[in-house]
Amino acid sequence: MMHESHAYAVASRDIVFESFDGEAVVLNLANGKYFGFSDSGSKVWQALSSGADAQALIGLAAGGSTIGQAELEHFISQLLELGLLVRSEATAQPLPGELPAELAATNEPLNVSIHDDLADLIVVDPIHEVEEPLGWPAVKQAS
């Protein structure tokens, strides 16, 4: 009997992310779009992007209610459509032990917001270590 994996992975090397005070910000270096998550969405993104078992998230307290199957499937389908995650054939990992308590402390339902206001700058010159006195962005001059 074939078992469908409930694991996901970050879609490409162009997808980078950082957590700031528990809030995940994801950047697609290929198109310059960046994504913000609700507090519960940040926790779920961190779990999914690390290969955790998506099915184990169903029924956990988050954002003042519990994560339902339809809500989780909608959130994951958004991440897949946006090109942030891909299905993984790897064995799903267990949820991090602290995740249920962290999710229970969230106040907002699962949500992802898309921002492209900096896309032109990011595509011209992706985030890097800034060298003085050039600063950022360093627009490349044609030679």
C-alpha cells in the first residue's frame, strides 16, 4: 500500500526566510516578492519548511481556535501555488516539542500576505552584505 507523504520542503534555493521575534518573513529572490505570515502562520510555516508532518498540525490550538483540515489544506495550497513549498518524498518529521504550546499562544488564524513593493529593487540587487560606501541597492552599471 502506497502511503502519501505529508511532508513539504522549501521550493528552491531562491526562497530564503528569517524569523523576527517569532514572525517569519519569506523572500523569493527570483521574483522579489516577499511574504508575511500571521503569528500562527509563522509557526506552521516553520514546521512545514523543516519537513514536519502536516497532518500532525490538524486539531492543534492556534489563533484562538483549532487548526482544521480544510484550513490547513487551504494554507498549504497557497504556499504551493506561491512557489514557496513543494511536496517532499522524504519521511515526515515529528513536530517540534515546543510547537503545540507556541501555536496555542497565537492570536491570529493562518494567513499569508504577499508584498511586491520592493520587488524591482530585490531583483536588481538581491540582499547581500552591504559594502561602504556603495550601500544598497548597488545598481550595476553597463560597461
